[in-house]
Amino acid sequence: MMFADTLLVILSKWIRDLCNMFQAALGYLNILQPPSEPEPKVSKSSTSFVPDRREFYPAGSIEPLITKESIIKELELTVEEQRRKSNLLLVDFILTRAKRVFAILVSLGFPNKAALLKATKQFQKYSFGDAKLPITRENVDGLPFFGEPDVRPWDSRLRKDFRFKQFEFLAPVFCSNELHMEVDTLCIFPFTALNGDRKAGGFGEVFQVVVHPDHYENPILTFDKQRSSIAVKQIRGIHTADEVKLRTLEAEWRREISAHIDMNKCDDGLPHPNIIEFVAAVTKGDDRYLLFRWADGGNLHEFWQDNKKPQLSAALVRDVVKQFCGLTDALEKLHGYGGGDGSYRHGDMKPENILRVRTRPVTEGLGFDIDVGILKIADMGLPPTSMKYSTIRYEPPEVVLDKVSGRSRRQDIWSVGCVVLELIIWLLYGTASLNEFNDRYVVDNMDQLCPYFEIEGTGAAKRAKLHPAVLETMNLLANDPECKSGVHSAIKDLLSLVRTKLLVVNLKQGSPSRATAQELHQALDDIVQRGEKDENYWYTGSSRSHMQRLPTLQSMRPSLLSPASALGPRGPLANRLETTPSEGITITVPSVTQAIRSEYRNAENIDITNYPVDNKFADALVRTVRTEELFPPNIESTQLCDDCLKMNFFEPRFTIRDSLVNLERQQEFCDFCKLRWEVCAHLRAEQPEITTITFTRDQSMIRLNEGRVPVMSLCRSAGNQSKNDHIIQAGFPKLSEATSETHFNIIQHFINDCTLNHPKCLPSLSSPLPTRLLDLGTPNNPNIRVYKTTGTDKFLNYVALSHPWGPGPDFFCTNRDNLKDHEQHIPFDKLPRTFQNAVTTTRRLGLQYLWIDSLCIIQGEGGDWTQEALRMEDVYSSAYCVLAASSAKAPTDGFLVPRKNNKFLKFDMGGQNVSVCRFVDDFESHVLRGPLSKRGWVMQERALAHRTLFFTDSQTYFECGAGVRCETLTTIENQLVSFLGDPNFPSKIVSEKSDRGERIRLYEDFYRQYSRLEFTRWSDRPIAIAGLQKRVLRDLDVRGGFGVFDDNRSFLQRSLLWKKDKDDSVLERIKLESGAPIAVPSWSWMGYKNPIEYLDLPLGGVDWTPDEIVSPWATMRVTSKPVEENTVAPLKATARTFTFGKSTDVGFDISYDAAKPTAVEEKSLRCVVLGRDRTRFPRDDTTHYVLVLKPVTSATGDKESIYERAGAGSMSGRFIDWRVDEQSAKVVVR
């Protein structure tokens, strides 16, 4: 009997005749059966759930139907044809290797049996059986049997139909042996029912499905032994041309898969009962799917909302505590997975991520008997990435206080403490009090949800403390009958655990310690054991008739002066962050505070450096460049210990945990242990308390203890094709000589790739040429001379050199005395080595013209430096490429220098060579902190260049608008670094992708970097940045000058709040000559020689005081040019007296520009209040950000009081005299 194919709407006449012919012989199983045939043995199951209505054949339903008899009948083989060896082999091929292939071919409806036979034989000829299915979009046009010269049954329609129809027979089967599937975009999911509605979140959807029983091995069972539904978390594909973003998302996705797979076996190789069961991860084109057990009881937050007035009982407390004991056991397993020091943290513990599985029918458990169920840890809130995202509400203080160190597992413990506190409130007072606690009490000054802590102070004095509402609530709970003094109860011990071991703010040594997951689990287990021995311990039985609600927190009554009250109950602040009952998906409702936060959402991640794998570029380079010398075949044999021999760098979450004692011992016998010891030995002296360390692979880098800068690099050999190619960067373990053909071919490839793929990086052809260039001649006539450009010169590509001039006056240059000689000929051997290298590199790049400032600008008396300096912006922005001699200190050093030798170790990973070496791709150290980058004028050269080759003594780097490429083929991405590498500087500061917080961080870092540069003439400091500053002012559409911006919001106050670097004791003022073109005011850091830092002000967390200060540009239009006259720009401000705090006083942190003032000097100092922390604290306890002033004598006889800047910092309001009198009148600050 034949099976149904409902999608085959037109059947050929010969198929219908065949069906009629064998109607009487129902015992024979043919391949096709009309949909109207009654009682088919096999039918398709339809689905319309992911993503469209398609039908599929259940697993195992096709194979029994494909028999020798049915094959012969479908192919209409005569008795004589059946005996032919070729047909016998064909039938055997179908039966043993190609039953599904044959079924697909039959379903296509070839015009006759001859065509079907020939098509089947084509698959046989190339041994293409079921195991090689599916045929993908990538190979469909390249398969040989789709284009045989002798017979071509495969037109474009049939090829398309085969590719489409095959998936009706290939629906995936979910099993524990394959937890990650990569399927075709046409793949049909075996979902036969969709229960409930799809729940949408910011990154996709969550929905509940039923999986066909034949496609779900070892199904999860519910309490009543039924198959559990499956929760499908669909993460929508990001459709973007941004390759960086795509690579980042792919890496995060693979890390998340690895985490779920590991979590699924964290309990001695089995799933933990208190972690939601993971079914599979599926990659389908650009979409991603995570499949979990469906939690039929919702999540903990929903459970609390559904059971608004729980009747406190011993059974309820016992059930809840036991479940939380199980949750912390699961957390302990995650934190300790894979060995001693642990490898995972959850990162987003909250009630919405604690799911509930019912243990009895929903009709039971009403009233007094609540079914707590089984609580399970999950993460179903559709975060952007699983390990970096967390909910601000439950984040610990160190996330704000310590942004340098990696996130630790103890952050989960803080989050659990928040959840347990909410649990206690719900148990004792119900949902109404819990909601009041969350919505009214633990809020910021804008009445919006905030963390369980607050930050006070700035800089080194910044510290955290518990939110006042949290502290007062715990004090109130301590007086509850279940928790008061003398009572022996489980809830009291839970509260004590929260106060002493979970919500611990300070993690420094000597302070109370926050518990580990192991300690937390043990503490909860102790509570369980006490309850097992004494039933009254669970619940004392005290009357609660008078304890219906949590008492009102007296200290948290809303102020009538708060921003929220000013807007009224119907203002935007009435909108909340709401959670729909849908597996914890968060739907954000816009509000004023959320709008403020959205302005600063990305700033924290602006200085993160990524090293994404880009093997497409690497493979293309290897195909075009001779690189044999970069993959040495014979190197010194790598000696490895047994543990290192077993390592597989391709593992999704490759991690090594070492004991420092053992590693030091092993380094004598194992090369890789020795390499690891070399990169961590410094910890012995710097952090003696550390005994165990962790090395983790991040893309192709290995980090020590999740540090910011990698300590080792990985690269694999190029060209070999394997399924792991995308995991590790193809690259070069050894670099060629700087003067070699290979080196120049590599940098030429960098430039060619940029030219072809980055049109925004190309210099403008319409820009004017420099006045002079060096003409390097031709291969046949390599004469070097100074060439004066003319108006008829068009489209001359030239290279510009960025180099150090050196300390003395004896440098090679063009002056009036030798100009005519240089216009005729400059001997190559007379050039300093750096210039020689620039000439060689330019020629090897195939270019004829080079610009070097000392040769193309006439130096000395009668020269044209003054005029040409004004054209410097055009020179660098119009150059085809800039060569930067980054490691050179003088023109005689050169930049094509021998490379530092970097030893590497070679591993054989299943035929794929992987090399490991110390971290070498350090662009920050080699370039940004190199000798050349210390020169004041170099920042302008880098910012104006469209693309730059940086030559260092370690390797060559190439920077363009797409990021930084290393000679090792590593790619580097950093938003802060790329700001100056922008070919259209400063376009990234006004990009639609940049929020206000990012813009603040960009311009602060821009000036911070510049303040660290050195000048031969310090009077150039305000001049060398003038062109760049004009661009920034123009693009930001703000007024300003002298390193200070004014946008009528907060830029003015922020840019005035700078201070000297912590390593400097005093600021040294730059002495300007009489008649200097620019007079710099005291409130600008441009008037000093020292590096500066900005005050660490919370983004979006400061209320500014515009009435306290009058901008120097208050009367100018935004388009006005910066103040650059030979006068001090007047800034007017309200100057207040203040009380001086001691260095040990909390709330007083002032950085003085000069030495600490004497007692006499203190009396004359004033402060200008520029802003204050956005907080609920009284004014005296609130941190204020101030500019400190000192009086000066007016040389012009002004009647106004004249002051100069003396420092900046923060102080609590109690130090400030707030009286309004003559002492606090507006003064002039110059």
C-alpha cells in the first residue's frame, strides 16, 4: 500500500494507472499513493509553527516501504531487466544506502520511468546516498549528477524541487547524542502542535510546542508520565552587512551552546534536577533556536503573583527551602564544573529565570496547600548574550566599582541574596507587600527600579552601600514574630544568611565575606537538616492576623521635590518595567529614566578589545602570497606532558586550570607548561594570595584569569579544510624579515583588500596636492628628487611618512641653500635610514611619490614652514597611505628592522597544525604607547590619515576604517581605538550607532590621550590639536575651545571637571611668549604640560547646576569658531566658601593643581558647584562635583573678583556654605 503525498497535486497519468493496476494487491508497498486513498499506513504530519506550513514524513516511516518489490514496480523493470547486473546493483544501492533518496526522486514526478531510472543511476554512479543528504544551496549547482552530458533530466525546476522536497523526508530527530544541530534554511521542524501564544521579546520569541514522538528520543516526562512539551526560544537573525557584528554574534552563540551542553551534565555527568533540561540548540541559517523542557508552572515571579496571600505553614516553608537548597546545589555544580576553581557562572539570577515544574495537577493546591513544584534554574529572557548580560536590578556592587576585573561567580551569590529576600517578604506578607517593596521602595530618585545598592563618592573614594530601603526592610523583618530575638525558625535563619553572607557589599580582605555557592548550599542544607529534626522549626505557629502587610518604610516616603512628583502620577514616570507571564521575557515600556539610561547604554563597553576570527581574509591572502617561510616545517620538537598532549584547543570552551605550585614544577619537563608559567609567574610577587589560575580561550586568544589583555595567541595553518576552521584564526606563527618579498606582499594585500572593500577609506581625489613631493623615479631611472607640484597634476597617489625628527638640530632636511640641488637629485645613501626605508617601501608598493615633511617643506630661515603647516590636514588626509615609523626614536633608526624573536609551540590537532606563542598582537603597546605616538603632532597625523601602516620592531600593523589588521593575520577591534583610526575623523562620534555616553567617553579619551603627548615646544600644545578640535566641534554641533565643549546640557561641566594624573604632584603651567597667538585660560588643561584624567562621573547619574556657571560661549551661536584670541576667555561662576576636609574624611576628595594649600591659602579658596549625584540622600549627604578656585590680582583694574582654577573634585554638601551673599556672587574665572 502506498503512502500519502498531499503536496503532489498533479500526478502523471502513468502513476494513476499504476495505482489502479495494483489496487487489488494491497500487500505490495509502492512508493506513491493518492491523498484520497483510505487508511494509509504512513501519513505526513502538518505544522504551521516554525516558520511556515510544511509537511514531513515521520522518522522511520519511509524505510519499511522501500522494498525490492516496490523498487522494481516503480522502475517498471521487466524480468529480463531485473536480472541485469547493473540493475541488481542499483536495487541493492537503494535498499542499503539510498531509500530516502529514491523516495524523494519518486515524489518529484519524472515524465516517464526511463527518466526516473536514469536519475537514480546518476546518484548511484557518484555513491550519493542518504548519508550525504541534504543537498544544500551551496552545492546544488555543482553536483555532477545534476549535469551529465549524455542525459539531462535535471532542469532548473527539478533541481529546485529536489532541494525543496528532500526536507519532507529529513525532519531532525532530537536526541541526547546530538545537542547542537546545524540545519538548512528549508529544514522542517517536527513540531505537531503549538500550545498558547508566541511570547515576543527584544531578540526573538518563546513558544511552547509538541514534538512528534518519533522525533524525540528519551523524552522528558511530566509528573503524570506524559511527554513534556518543549519550550522553543527563537533568536531572530541579525541581517546586517557588519561582519564584525556577525562574527561577534556567532562566537557568543557558540559559547552559549557550549555552556548549555555542559550544564546538562554538571551533576556527575547527568542533568541536575534543579536546572531546566536542555534538549537541543539549532542553527538554521541566520536564525538560532534553543530547545528546553517546558516549565508548566511558569517562573518564580509568576508563582508569587498567582499566589498573592500564601498561608504560612511548615509544609510551605519546608518545600520552598528544600527547592532553594536544590537551586544552590545546582549553582555550586555550575560554579565548580570541570574542576576545582569552576568554569561557569549564571550571570542573571532573578525570579524570572527560576522556572517551576508542577508536581501535581493544577486543580490541586488551591487555598492552604500550595504546590511549590520543582524549581529549576534557566535563562529564558532572550538576552543579547548569555554570559555578558545581566539584569541591573540584581547586579552586585562590584559590577560598578570594579569594571576592570572579570565578572566572578560570587556575583551570582549576591543575586540569589536579592531573590531570597524577596522570597521572605512573600512568605511573610504576600504579593502586595513584595510589589510595594520592589515598585515603591527599592527605586532611584526618578522612582525607577534600581539595584539593591547605592554608590557614593567618586574616584578612589567611591564605595557602595546597601540601598536604604533594603536595609530598613531587613530591620523590619527582623522584628517579625518569625524572626525576632529568641525565636528558632527557618525564616529567621534565612534572613540572617541574607544579611551576613549574601548581600555583602565589600569583598576586600578583612571585611565580612560573601559566601561561595558551596557555602550557601551548605548553609541551606543545614537549615533543611534542622527542619527534619524539628517540625516546629519550619513555622513557629505564631498568629499572623496582625501581620497582613509589611510596615511602611518611614525613611522612604516620596519627597514632594522629587522629579517624579513634579511630573505627577500620570506623567511618563508612571510607566514601569513590566514582566509578562511568558518565561521571563521582559517588555520595556518607555519612560523618562529609561530614555536617560538609553543615552548611556553603550559607554561601559567602549574600551573592550576583541580579536575576531576572520579566515576569509586570511585564506585569500595565503592563496596569493608565498608564505612557506611563515609555516616552518622543521622546528625544534615540542616536549609535552601527558596532560598537555590531550589538550584540544578547538573545544568550544577550552579552559586550563593550573595550580601555581604544580605549574612551576612541571615547567621543567613540558614546553607548554613552561610557557604558561612564564606568563603567570609575576603573580607570585604581585598577588601572593592566588594559588590557582585559569587560562581560557577567547576566539584565538588565551586569557589569564579572564584578564583584559590576552597572554597567549593561537593560530592554525591555512588552507586545510575542516569543520573547526571557524574556531581559530589562520595565521603565521613566524614572521618574515621586514625587507623580504613576503613582508611587502602581505602589506600590499592589506591595502588592496581595503581598496576593494572599503570605499570610505579611500582618499579624496579632489583634495589639493602638497606643494612638494619626493619623486622616486622609475625602475629604469630611480632618481630621487624634490618635485614641485603644479595645477596640471591630477590624481597623483603618494605616500606620507610619519616619523620622529630626533633630539638634535643635525637632521637631514631641505632648506634654501640646498633646495635647487634637491630638486635635481638626492642620493639614496645620503638619506637617514628611516627615509631610506620609506623610499624602499613606497617603491615596493608600486608608487612613485612620497611626502616627508623635512624634505618637502623648506626648513630654517626663509623657509615656508608657517604656510605649509596650515596645509598639514590636506597632506595626510589626501595620502594614498601613511607610513608610521612607530618604533623609531630618530631618523637614523629606520623602521624595516629585525623582528623580535617570538618562540612558538606547535601542536597537531587531528591533522590541523595549531601554534601557540606569547601574545604578540599588542597594538596598544607597540603602536599607541610606542616612541612615535608620544609626539604631540602625531595624533593629528594618525587621525587625518585614511589608512596607516605602522612599522614596529615586533610586526607591522595596518589600520583603516574597518579596524586593525596584524601581520600575523589577527584582526583587532576596539571602539575607542578606532575613533582616531576613522578615515573620516571624527564621524564615529556622531554616528547613529553612538549614544551620548559613548560620545562623552570618546572625547574624554581623545583629550586624555593628547594630554600625554610630548612637545619640543610646549607652546604648540594648544595648536597641534586645533584642526582636530574644530572638526569635533563642527560634527558635534557644539561651541567650545581649549579642550572644553558647551552643548547647553552637560558637556561644559563634564569637560571642566578634569584633574592632574595620579602620578603627578603638581601641574606645571606652560609659559607662553609675549604676543603668542593663543592665551590659554587656567580652567583649560591645554595650558599645562601634564597629563590629565577626568573625574569619574556616573553617566546619567548627575544632576547638573547650570545656574552656577556662565559659559564663555553663552552669547555665541553654535557655529561660532573656538575662542583663540590673545585674551583669556571669561568664564563666570558662583564662588562659594567651603570647609576643608581631611584626607581621611569620607565625602571629601579634591585634587589640587599645585601642592596642598596651606591653612592661610585655604581661607581664600572657593568652589563652584557644577553638579551633584542624582540620589535621594539629603543635600548634606549628597556628593557634589566642584571646581576649586583661587583669587588672583587683576592687572587691568577690573572691579569684578577675578579667580583662577586651583583644582577639582568632589565633596559632600555638608562641606559647602550654601548661603547666598556677596561671598557667593558671580566671579570671573580666567
